[in-house]
Amino acid sequence: MNPTLAYLLIAVQTLAWLLWLWHHRPQQDTDDNNPLLLLYASQGGQAETLAQTLAPQLGITAHNLDAWHARHPLKALNHKTLIFIASTTGEGAPPDNAVRFTRTLCKQTVPLTNTRYHLLALGDKRYPHYCAYGHTLDRELKRLGAEAASPIATVDNLDPQTIAYWQQQLAAAHGLTISTPAEAPYHNAILRTRILLNPDSAQPIYHLRLDCPAIPADTALIEITIPQPHEQEIRRQYSVAAIAPDGSRGLDLIVRLQTHRDGTPGPGSAYLTQTLTAGDTLRIRALTHHPADLPAEPRPLILIASGSGLAGILGILTRMEAHYPAREHGLKHWLIYGERHPEHDRIYASCLEKQREDGILAWLDRTYSQGNPPQYAQHILETQQERLLSQLEVGAVIYICGSADKIGTGTIDTLRQLLGEKTCDHLTKEGRLHFDTF
């Protein structure tokens, strides 16, 4: 080849490479030069919804903590006023989209400079670690020298008055006008049927069919108002299963009667399973619930549930089948469901078997903590690692639903062990690893 032509080709290739690097360089966030920074930590989608509603009123973008931290070091918090909206999950842990940020924050030793913050912590007073992650953020920020621009506001069950008061403080501090977002409207629903699913079990669990024409059966999450004698009413949230044990479709719930350590029943579950009778009216409303969001295209699902968490998983599977029928799209869905006793707690047995026979479920694995030997959902993942990997290779999406201490922690620990922490983080960023734990 002519030497001049060879040098010219090398120059052209070098120029093309430099242009590629330029177009793929890290982009500066449009908020980087704004003194306000809105960050959220959300497990069930409520903190995210509040942040996304607030963002346009502040003229900025809302970021989840880990997504922001993936592009910025902690020193980028210097000389800013931070606005945090943070939920708590499990036993006081950060939500999944705040784990890496929190890990860095707690290890940080270099003080922050000229950093102020407002903090709205979301929680539920039924649980002992009420708003614990919000308090962790508050403590760590103060340790690094950040100044609280307003006292931390703790919110029980999305209490609208507390949220409105916090927004008023935020608006007054920055000379802004912030309108309180309109709440989803409440509707009257009728309890049509209630069936005890495990009559011989020490932990009764019920199926409830509600009738409410204003709320479609494919709603992922509803909030129910629980009347309280001599006290202000409370609100509880429940996943919608969208299918009954007999396979019929409707506004279906799966509710376990909860009992406190002192033997008293939980007010929400007692109201639904003991107080109400068929034909009674109750007040409900539909809520946004991002952990139950379906993939934007046909993908196989890996569904992991325990106890009443089956409701959320069945709702996802039912809506997925309506959008992307498994047989039509060649999808192989896998359900792992954990309960207590193999003889007394085989709820939804015929319904799940029918879905397997119909090709909606390719695999159905049930585990029992009181079986012989005891078995949990993570044990299935360990013994079926090859299936797990092959499903993920073809784009599977993982959904985990149930009690944080019974299935959430053990399952994510097993996934991190089998897949590696980086892979789990990558799946979360891609929207392929969803947690709906309580």
C-alpha cells in the first residue's frame, strides 16, 4: 500500500475514534449548576411519586440516590441545598435505589462544605424501625457538617397534612409557591366474599373479593381506610392479586391476620378479616406502585413470593398475561412461592397448577418453612442456579414480594452470592430486579 495512503487511513481512523469518544463523553447533568438538588430513596414508589411531582415546581429534576451517585462523587453535594424524600425498608434499611449512596455516605470522612438540606422521611408506625433510614440520612449528613435547613419531617402512612406542612416549610425557605398534589380520590367498595384459605393453619390467611366499578381489577395497589374507635382513622395498603383461587378475575386481595407480640391483632388485617361482613362498604383508592411495573416488552418473569406477598406476584402475572400472553410470545415464567406448612398452607393450589398446565407458568416451585426439611425460596435459587442464569441471559425480570425479614433479605443475599453484587446492581438499574417488601 502507498505509504501516504496508509498514513491517511490511520489519520481518518484516529479522527473517527476521537469523535466517538467526544459523543460518548459523560454528560453534565442539567442540574449540576443549580443550587437545589432533589434526591429520593424509594422502595414502593411513593417517595418517587412525591419527588417527581415536586420537581417541576422547583424547576429541577428528581434523581434516585444511586442513579445520581453513579455520575457524581459525594463532593458534588458541596455548596448545594439538598431536598431528600426517603422511605425505609426492612429493618431500617435503605431502599434498593439508595444502597450504594448510603454505603459511600457512611464511609465518608471528608466534611461537606456549605451544604444544607431538607428531609422528608416516609414510614409506617406499625413497624419498630419507623422512618429509620430517614434518621440515618439525617445523622450522617450532620456528621459530615451539613446543616439541616428545616427539621426532619417524619410521615406516617403518607399523611397528607404532614406532607403539606413540610412543603410549606420548603416553599417559605426558598421563596417558592408549591401546590400540594391532589390525592387520588377515594371510592366506596363492597366486600362481596371472604374465604379462609388455610382453615387448619395457626396463621390464617384470607381471600377477599371487592366490588368497586371505579377501580379496575388490574390496579396494582390500593389503599384502604381503616376506622378506629375514638381515634383518627388509619390507612393501609394492599397489593391486588386480580385473580381468585377459583381462577375468576376481579379486585382480589390476599390478607393474613396479623398478630402483635402482645397477642392483639393488627388493626388493618383485623378490620378486613374479622370486622367486615359480606355486603359491607369500605373506602378505597388506587395508588401508583412502581415495584409492580411491567416490562415494556415481552420478557420472561422470575416471580418470588412468600405468604400474602403472593397477591402482588399474582397481580403482576395476571397483568403480564393480559399484555403479553406467555404462549403467544414464547415466554417461560417461573414462580417460587414460600409458605409455612405443607399440609395446612397450600393456598391457591389448584389455581397455580392450572396456570402451569395452561403454559402461563413454565415452572412452579413451592417451599415450606415448616416442611421436612425446612425450605425457603432462596434454596430453590441455589439448587436451580443454571435455570436462573439461563433465564437472565434471555432477559428475564425478577420480582420479589413478601415480608422483608422472611423473604426480602434472604433472597437478595442469595442473588448477590449467585450472581455477584455488580450484576444485581446492573439488573436494578435496568429495571429487571424489583422488590416489593413490607
